[in-house]
Amino acid sequence: VSPRRRLVAGNWKMNGSFAHLGAYMDALVQRLTGAEAACDVMICPPHPLVSLAVTATEACAERCQPIAVAGQDCHGQDQGAHTGDVAAGLLAELGAKAVIVGHSERRTDHGEDDATVAAKAAAAHRAGLTAIVCVGEALAVREAGDHEATVCAQLAASLPDGATPANTVVAYEPIWAIGTGRVAEVGDIAPMHQALRRTLEARLGAGAAALRLLYGGSVKPGNAAEIAAVDGVDGLLVGGASLKADDFDAILDAY
Ligand code: PEP
């Protein structure tokens, strides 16, 4: 059993609304009140909803375990002329505790490379946020058998100096399993997590042992328990299935 406290984070991507957030938080709080999940719980709504989500989580703080709120991206610089981008410091000011960086949809849609991701993670750290650094291979890379070398190199180049278990979480998300319904097999996940753990050790030394390594990619209520039980998986980053509170609740039950 992993010594690390598990984390289940829901990435809403570009979905949600004020009304959806209100109903969702009510359902999540009801689920967690008096029945604490055996993991840390985090939601990552679109940026315009971060403040509202923080307010909702604060309102229930006395009744239920903390529900952390995270952004889905931030800029690599602290402020400046970057129209449409979001500063990590502003997310922190709104009450976010973390921010996803390097999600494959950002890497693909916005051409973000590892150096950009590392700069974003460093900006998150400067702002006092936990950076959730995402890595993962395309299907062609896996079919060519290059996945471990590719993803480990991606991780090494996406981690900024100063990354620690306290300020960084890593999420392995094979691109071919994100939003596709195609789930990685236990036999795909476990060796990759072992390889990523070795990369973390090479980079961070003994401190790497406490850094959480999540899996993400088509996690659903029906497969969450099996994936959560994979050796070396310290939690789940859930996309589509995190949008319905009932499904997210069921996934929390994996721990
Ligand atoms: C994600 O967005 O990080 C993700 C894993 O998506 P999905 O669960 O929908 O595959």
C-alpha cells in the first residue's frame, strides 16, 4: 500500500456553468458530510468559476472535509501582456490551491512544449500553488514501444527546479485514453508508474518517495476501483466522468 495520501481531482475542462456548479457542490457536500472520502478531493472548474467554487467549498468547510479547487492552466510568467492567459498568482488570490499544467489538450491545442510546461509549474510554485504536471504519450508512440522513454523524458523536462512533493503532483495520462473511452490496462499503467517513479527519484532524490503520481484517462465509476488499486497509482485525474456529481462521488468510493 502506498504511503502517500491519495488524491482524486476532477477536471471539468471547458464545461460547467454557474447553475451546474451550485447543484454539483450541493451534491458533493452532501456525499462528503459525515462520510469522509479516504482521499483528498479536488475540483478543477473553468477559471471563471474558480472563485464561486472556492466560496462554495468554504461555506461547507465546517461540515465536510476540505474540497480543494484548482485551475486548469496558468501562464509561465507572473503577469504581463498575455491576453486571455491567467496568472497563477491570481488563481491563488481567488483561493485555488493548485493548477493543472501540461494537460495534453493544452499541449495539443496550444502547442505547449515541456519547457513551457516547466515554466508554468515554476509560476505555480512562486504563487504558492501545487502544480499538477501532466505527461503522457500518443498512441503511435506506445505502438512503437517508445512510451516509457518518451514519457519519462517528458516528465524530466516538464518539472521545474524546486519541485517537491509538497508543491508538485504528477499525472500520467496516456493521450490515447483521454476522452476516448479507451482505458489503459493495469499492465500499461503499473510499469509506466514505476518508470516515472524512477525518473522522480533521479531528479529529486529521496524526496521523490512522497510525491504523488496520479493516473488519468477515461476513469469512470466502473473502472475506478481497479485503477485505483494499481501499484504505484496515488490517485486519479478524472475528466469527463467528473462532471456529474454522482459519477464523481462513485469514483471517490474507489478509495
Ligand atoms: C483529463 O481531462 O485529464 C482526462 C483524464 O479526461 P477523461 O477522464 O475524460 O479521459
